[in-house]
Amino acid sequence: MLQGEQSWIFERKPVIVSTATVVGPEEGKGPIAGDFDIIHEDMMLEESSWEKAERKMMEEAARLAVKKGNLSKGQVEFYVGGDLMNQIISSSFAARELSIPYIGVFGACSTSMESLALAALMVNSGAANTVLAGTCSHNCSAEKQFRYPTEYGSQKPPTAQFTVTGAAASIVRAGGVGPVVTSATIGKVLDLGITDPFNMGAAMAPAAVNTIQAHLKDLNRDPSYYDLIVTGDLATVGKDIALELFQEKNISMASTVFDDCGLMIFDRETQSVQSGGSGCACSGVVTYAHLLKKMKEGELRKILVVATGALLSPVSYQQGESIPCIAHAVSIEHKGGTT
């Protein structure tokens, strides 16, 4: 199953039988709003804190994914998930309510594909037949933890990104109807010395390019194999840097569509989101709601989703540490179009 240095081939082709996405009000004003399952108009979700609201979204997405998969909670053998909060409390507290055997993971904003890759690995190896993969983030809880509380109203530079409020969940099974997970490339941690938490795109772009390069090398593929290669949270700054790095490494992206989830979820012309979206939920909700819908409709047949994550913490930032970053790639293909 190991292919090359850091990639897995999933011979059994685990199936994504269902997905569910829950988002907040700003995401509900964006260009792909019609693809989300639930849009909340209240950032608090009638809870007493932003952290509790984030946890509630994760619970909603998880339960809805199980329901849409025509399953009972008892049929889900494992839940793999994580988020941005200290000690991944949103996912862990949601797991407390879901009462499903739980594997907590932290990859910052790369968690959406980290959890999906691990779920596919478990199903492919026979360690499980049905696995729930999920992640979540909340704009206000992330701002509170990593930058400044929303009430403070601090001005952000153009390089800053807007953390997506939302939760995304998928059910991965050994069989069924839906797109299949064919491979995954686990990224390496890269740190180019960037210390500005308001310039995450620049920090994460090298990790995204490194993982894509490794994926193409391990699987002996050209970018043209995919209809779409999409990164998670690079937004405008990071995407431009990634394109420059591809040129330096002689990787031509002209034969495929290269995009970023942080640019797809918001309209930067009409929404105050600085350079674009970020957060654990960013690549999760865009992939599970928008991209898989395009696969179902036949517009896309093979996609590579490369979720990017900045592995800093409030403590590391306050101590002047630079920002280590990682990216995990998962290839998803239409069941009738696999090779």
C-alpha cells in the first residue's frame, strides 16, 4: 500500500458514502452557499460561547452525515477528527456527545484531509468498515485564541485571512455508492522562518507545493491526471507564491485547474475577508459540499485536495517562534472513472 516515500495507495478504494456541512452567516453569503446543508444566521447558535457553538456545529455535521448515509450511530465504528482549539476541545467534546470510539488528530487547517486520509487507511486495511471523519472551526473562537477577540475590533492587514465558521463530516465505508478515495500523500513539516500570523498563506504555500511534488513523484503522475488540484487555505497571497514555486520546480500546472478553497468559499469583492478564507472548516466544507457535488454531477472526475495547516500555537507565537507548516493530499475520484 505504501507508494514511493510518503504516499498510500488504497487498493480497496474506500467510498465516501455521505457528507454533511454546516456553516455560519458569512459563508452563507458566499458564492457556493447553495451547496451547504445547514447555514446558521447566528454565530452563537444560541449557545453561551463561541467554543460551544463550534462544538455544536461539529455535532450537527456528524449526525447529519450518519443520517444521510442511511446508518445508525451504532454502525459507525470510529470517529477521526480534530480542530484548531487547544486540546482539540471542539472535536473531543463532540465525541463525548456522539459516543463513538474516537481518534483525535491535530493538523491545524490540514485536519480535513488528515482525518479523511486516516479514515480511508483504516477502511482499506480492514481495521474498520465504517469511519466518520470530520473537522470544524469558528471565526470568533480562532480569533480569540490566536489573535485578538472579535470585540477588540483590531484592524487586519491585507495578507490576513478570514477563519471559516463551519463543520464538515464524511462517512467512509468499505463499499457503497459515492466517490472513492484512491490515494493520500502525508506531508512533511516545513518552516521557512515566517513569524507573522497574519500572513499564513505565505507560510503554508511551500508545504503545499512540497506535498504536491511528492504526490506526483510517488505516484508517477503529471498534474494533467487531475481535473482539479485544490489547496486548502492559501488564499490570494499563498496561491500566488505556490504558482511561483511550481515554476521554480518545473511543475507545470497549465494542464489542470489549480485553485484554493479559501478563494472559492467567499467573494472577496463583496465580503470583508481580506485575502480569503482559512480554518479547519475551509477545505472541509468546500470539498464535502461543493467539490463532491461537482463530481456527482459529472463536472469533475478526479480531484486532488491538498489541505494546508500552520502548526503554531499561542504559546509558540508569544515566544517568538516561527510557523511550521504541513499539507496533506487526498485524491478523490468518481467511481466510474478510477484507473
